[in-house]
Amino acid sequence: MRLIFLGPPGVGKGTQAQKLSAQLRIPKISTGDILREAVSKKTALGLDARSFMESGKLVPDEVVIGIIRERMIEADCRKGFILDGFPRTEPQARALALMLNRDRPGLDRVLNFELSETELVRRLSGRRSCPNCQAVYHVELNPSRNPDRCDRCDGKLIQRSDDHPETIRKRLEVYQAQTLPLIRFYEGQGVLTRIDGSGSPDGVYQRVMSAVGKLP
Ligand code: AP5
């Protein structure tokens, strides 16, 4: 199954993609995670990407398209994948279509997660993540058992450097200007399903499962 998870920052794409990836046994490919790892390892990619990410802007298209092109030829993608946070611009969506349509028709479904801006800001402001295993928590909505430590691997939880108020505001503006047009793009191809992102993570997951045909 080839899926894209689309939606604004903080809507819960990563949380849902992680669950579905474990259930379907297909990889979750998050450009955000790949870029953050490069930043923390101070690779050439990370050094290039850092200032864009910290100011809430998008990393240039050619950089992220290159990342996805390399990742998708790995063997674990043969059975399918969930793209989380890619594509985010029309040039990225067109580049992806070229990559996918080479062998067989492109995508099974694009899930577009929707949530009010107030709730997005609340989710982003309280997020804590584990840099070790990428688990995601929220200080009130989904806290770890031991504050500051990851339930899964006991790593020290951090607040992402782009989850501060001014950067959150910028990311939401960038989403409106550059990513929102993709809803029409995929609607036009007849592959878009809208998912209400409100309510508990389990409640949202039921909607995801129903959209990908795993529930009646
Ligand atoms: P990226 O890491 O992709 O960030 P994002 O799209 O802004 O999305 P987030 O990770 O912030 O949110 P999410 O929807 O995954 O929500 P989550 O599940 O964590 O990108 C970061 C940066 O990298 C970009 O700004 C850009 O610079 C660069 N970048 C990445 N991809 C790029 C691309 N393709 N092109 C160019 N640049 C790119 O949930 C959020 C919080 O809410 C958590 O605390 C979670 O516990 C909580 N939560 C989740 N679901 C629920 C629920 N149902 N109820 C209550 N709480 C919930």
C-alpha cells in the first residue's frame, strides 16, 4: 500500500503514521525525521537544512526530492510505504508522481488530516519527542509515564526547536501558502480522503483504518 499523510503541522500525521506503519508492516518515511537526524549528526545535509527548519521555512524542493528518491529505492519500500510530511509543494508532488508512475500506477490514497488552528497550536506547544526512537508525546494530551523520559527506550525527551510560538506561527503560514494547494491537486486525481483529526489518537486511528479499507 502506498500512502501519503498530508495536513498541517501538529495535526497528528506522525502519530497516526507510526501506528499504521506497525500494523501494515510498511515503512513510515518522514522527511522531517530524516532532516532532524541529519541536523543532529551535523552532516552536510543537516548543515544546509538547519536554518530553514529552525525558522519554520521549507527546505528547498531539490533537497527533499533527492532524499525521497534515495529512500524509495530501498528494499523495505517494495511492499509499500507511508509518506509523512512529503510532498509539501506542487513541485514535490510532481516529482513524486514521476518516481512512482515508472513501474505501476502511483498512489493508493492520500489522507488529509484536518484540525482547528487553536488545537494545532495546543498540540505543537506541548509536544515532546524522543530523539532516540522518534516516539512522540504531549505534556497534557499524551504524557509519558515518567516525565522527561521515553516509555519505550528511556531516552531523554526534548522539545523540538521549531515548536516555539513564533516558529509555530511561521510553519502554519508556510503550510497555508505552500502545502494547502496539494489538497486540490490530489482531489483532482481522485485519491484524497479527508480525515477529521480531532478527538483521541485511537478515535482518529479508527477513521484512518476505515479510510485505508481495513475496517468495514
Ligand atoms: P515535520 O517534522 O514534517 O513537521 P510537520 O509537518 O510540521 O509536522 P509535525 O511533525 O509538527 O506534526 P504531526 O502532524 O506529525 O503531529 P504529531 O503526530 O507529532 O517537518 C519539520 C520541518 O522539516 C519543516 O518545517 C521543514 O522545515 C522541514 N521539512 C520536512 N519535510 C519537508 C518537505 N517535504 N519539504 C520541505 N521541508 C520539509 O502530533 C503533534 C502533537 O500532538 C504530539 O504531541 C502528539 O502527541 C499530539 N497528538 C497527536 N494526535 C493527537 C490526538 N488525536 N489527540 C491529542 N493529541 C494528539
